[in-house]
Amino acid sequence: MGGDHGPHVTIPSAVEYLRLDRKTNIILVGNPDVISRELDTLKVSPGEQLRLHPASEVVSMDEHPALALRNKKDSSMRVALDLIKNGEAQACVSAGNTGALLATSRFVLKTIPGIDRPALAVVLPTMSGHTYVLDLGANVNCTAEHLLQFGMMGASLVSSVENKPNPSIGLLNIGEEEIKGNDVVKQAAELFRSSGMNFYGNIEGDDIYRGTTNVVVCDGFVGNVALKTSEGLAQMLASYLREEFRRSLFSRFAGLVALPVINAFRRRVDHRQYNGASLLGLRGIVIKSHGSADSYAFRCAIRRAAEEVRGGTLRNIVEHIEALRYNAGHNIGQPVSVE
Amino acid sequence: MGGDHGPHVTIPSAVEYLRLDRKTNIILVGNPDVISRELDTLKVSPGEQLRLHPASEVVSMDEHPALALRNKKDSSMRVALDLIKNGEAQACVSAGNTGALLATSRFVLKTIPGIDRPALAVVLPTMSGHTYVLDLGANVNCTAEHLLQFGMMGASLVSSVENKPNPSIGLLNIGEEEIKGNDVVKQAAELFRSSGMNFYGNIEGDDIYRGTTNVVVCDGFVGNVALKTSEGLAQMLASYLREEFRRSLFSRFAGLVALPVINAFRRRVDHRQYNGASLLGLRGIVIKSHGSADSYAFRCAIRRAAEEVRGGTLRNIVEHIEALRYNAGHNIGQPVSVE
């Protein structure tokens, strides 16, 4: 029940989500009094589809991940992840402290055997549709082997939720030629080439929004900078556009006339629809919502969780690790079964 | 005389530049026949302000930098850099092969003592003005010491051409807290803190366009990805906006009414005005224009070169190395004099 706005956003969002998706059940984890009060306000009673599960503590947004993990054993975050571990839930959606969610989910759920590090994947819009980018900041010092695993997990995610059997993977670099890039990226390209995966090759920053590949692989530092830079640029352009439409009486009039078009444009680039980063590589589905998500944005994160459960993302990752092992001779894990 | 469009763009651009700036002289370096033909077309004769210097070879856009350096000793690029070395010119502007320009200028001009690696700096627009970002791709494997030098060179550039005595420096990271980031960035932050420079601290990707600091420091891999990602996003948003204004009869009408406003917006975000990346750290001023620059964009790159010469960017970098040495005890070079 975290995030910047807490239960006032997440609970109405969950209730609204269930109105649109009758096949999903949601367990609200947190302080029972707070949850009950919120449900009362909404005139909703808990039932089969919407259950309550108590948790007495809350991880605050600026709490150190290691301290949260050590000291808050009954936090809503920790309890929700325990529900996955015990088989009572199949996914966890949180708008809370990112570092704590990464650390706690890794501790509670463990990684899938063969996966060294979980990675955060987000969907971004492109000229022709959308693409999946990972890692977005879970890992800042990556090896080539890590990048290979990110590519495999990204492809598993896309094939399971988008019904694309063999998604293309691009390796984010600073040039398309094989000689370009830093040492890790060059090694990763070699691993990809002999992996049997649908590896497109090196791509550049502008290929992300061009939609050149279905999956874009990069280390968490680069991915985070690319994402945040995009946010900053979009905000600046929006602010410039607003200023120009307010500059004079005429431009205000033009803005009024163009308003329906500007609004259609705004809906199309509304970043809320892409809310919900998938934390891939764990023995359970974990979705990180933006901390400042509103009700609509948080619903998009819940939908993402439901899609991954239904699409069998977890099983897909497990199967692809095996395929990697047999196809390319990379011994990056033993076959396992995950339910 | 390189770039995607060659002398057909660079020569008219240089001629036009001289009409606007009577205090600068330009030497056109390249095939004399080609240059003379182009000047004839423009009805311009060479003179004191516009001279010709012959070079018999051209480095092609896809030529391997090392081969260009070894085999093309009379290329226009090499000859232009030799003119700086011999004191006949104070700056070189090229729209040619980036890798070859980096390699050749480093070989011909050498780095300023105390500078390990030259870095590419560009100006980007922000909410409140503009900021200087480096490195943009000259260096893909950087140490903390390199990043420190980039910061110093960026600050030297800003103070010399913007008349800002003590520009603020931000270190591009994935969080503002000191514990965030990869090992190199963490070490670099420590070096900056004890350097005596105006170090703002860690900044994130969105701070670039927010204009949080005057200088943004990052390694060339991250900087290149951030820049290219920005280009891709801007193109996508422009294409979305165009599509929305073409969707229906009404939206076409709205587009007509809003055209003056859209055009004002377009002029404001016109990336051509930011053309011209400064290759800093060499014993001479070298400006890399975008290969696809048109006449206006190339003129902006020439203006940048002139501003750096007049502002004394080179001397500023040399002085700042000394200051770094004395203030913070970092022995990164001996004082030298550069003319």
C-alpha cells in the first residue's frame, strides 16, 4: 500500500480494475483498518474477488532497502511477496520504494535457477507500436552474460504477453558496426550471435522509439538514463508547446481550435498507459508501478501483472533458459519447474 | 570538405557565414577545382577573408579511422588539422567521418598535457536555456579520473564562451543519492567533491533538459545513448503530432489555424541551431558538425568555432588543469602554455 499517494490511489484503482476484469482476483495487503475505511468510502465490501490480507508495517519511500528488508518483516510489501511464495498469489503489484521491492522480492522469491540477476523491463511507445526495454536500473554493473540473460527474459516476456513467437532483440550500443561499443557490449553481442536467439544486432538510441526491435537490451545504468532523459525531453517539449500556445491572443485562439487535436496527441503519448515495470527473473511475477501513479496508471500496472500470469511469462523464461543451454552450449543454469 | 553533402553545403555555408561575421577568416581546405567551381557558382572570389588551401584526398564517411589516419596524409581533414598545428589556423570545422576526425586530430594536434582523453561536448536546450553535455561518444570505457577531466573541460568551455565565471557541473547518474550508481561514477563523485570545482552532485537523465546544471558529465557510451534516444523520441513525437493534424478535415483546418504557433515551436526546438560538437582537450579547437548538416546548421558549427577561439577556450582549459592540480592535489598534469 505504498507509493507517493498510498491506499487512496491503489485501492480505488484495484476496485475499478476488477469491474473491467472479472477473471482476476485481488488481495489488498496492508493495514486492515486503513483498507476497510477506504473500501467503505467506495461502498465496496470484500468478497471472493477482492480479499484483505493484514500487514502491520509500511516501507517508506526513502527507507534504505537493506534496512527495510531486515527490520520490516510484516511490511505490506514483504507480506505480499510471501503470498506469492506460499502459492496464495501469483503476482505482486507495488507502487512503493523501488530499491526495497528489488531487495525484498529477490530475498523472498529467489531468482529462477540460471538467472544471475533480476532485471526491470518497461514498455515504451514507438513509431509503429511499442518495444520492451530492459534493464531499467536494477543492475548498474553488468557483465556480457547478464545482458544475454536480459535479452532472453525480454524475449520470453514479449512472446508470452504479445503472442509473438520469436521476438527480435537489439543490443543498445553507440553504433551499428560490430567494432563499436564498450568491452561488455562487444562480448554480449558475441554471446547473442551464438545463442540461437533472434538477435538483430547492435542498435542505437534512436532505434528505441523507431521500434527497430521488439526487445532492447542494455545495462541498468544506460537504460535508466535513457528513460529519464526521455521523460525530461517530453516534459520540456510539452512545456514549450504550452508556452507557444499562450504567447498571444491569436495563439490562444489557435490553441482553442487545435485543442481536440492536441488532446488526441496527448492521449496517444500518455505515459500512464505504459506504467508498470516487470521485474523479471524471479520465481514469481512482480510489477513495479511508478510511485506517483494515479488510479488509471496503477490499473495499467495491475493489468500488466494479470497479462503476465495468463501469458505464462514465468514458464516461458524457464523454458528459454533450457533452450539457451542446449542451443548454444551456455551453461547458465539447470532446468527447473516453476508453478 | 566531407559530410553527407560535401562542398555543396559547406562552401555556401562558409560564404554566408562570412557575410554575418566580418572578423573571421575562413580557409577552405580540399580539392581546388571543386572549391573553385563551387565559388564560381556562388559568384564569390577568394580573398583575404576566404582563402583556399589544396588537399588532394577525401576521407569517406565509412572509412576505418585507423586506415584514414595511416593512408590519407593529404586528406582535407588532415591538412586542415595540420594548418592548426602550424599556426596558420586556430580552429577546424568538419562534417566528415567522426571516428577519423577523432583519431586524426588526436594524432596531429596531441592532447593538452594533463588531459588523458579528448571528449565531445554538445549544447542541448533546456527548460530555462541550454546546457553542455560531454562526453558524447569519443570515449566508451572511462575511468573516474576521465570524468573529472571532462567536467573541468566542460566548465572551461562554458566559462569561456558563455561568460559564466563558475559553471555548475552535474554528474549523470541513476539517482541523486551518493550511494547510487556504478563504481566509476561513485569514484568520480568523490574526485569532484574534493576538486574545488562547482560540483552540484549527482543528477538524473531528466535533469539534462530541466537545465539543473550548466555542465553534464557522463561517459561517451551513456552520453551517446542519451543524445540518440532524445533524437528518436523527438522524431516520434513530431511524427505523432503530424499524424494527428492530418487525421480528419477538421484537424487539417485546426492545423492551418495553429500553423504559426507550430512553426514558432518548431523554430524553438530546431536542432540545427545546436549543431557543432566541440572536441575538447586537444591543442587546438576542433568542431564536429553533424554529417547531414544543411547550410544553416553548418554555419552554427562555424560560429561555435569562432566563439571558442575568441573566448579563449583552449587557454581556459590549460588554466583549469593547473587550478585542479593546486586546489585538490590531483596530479593530473603539468602547467603548459598553449597559443
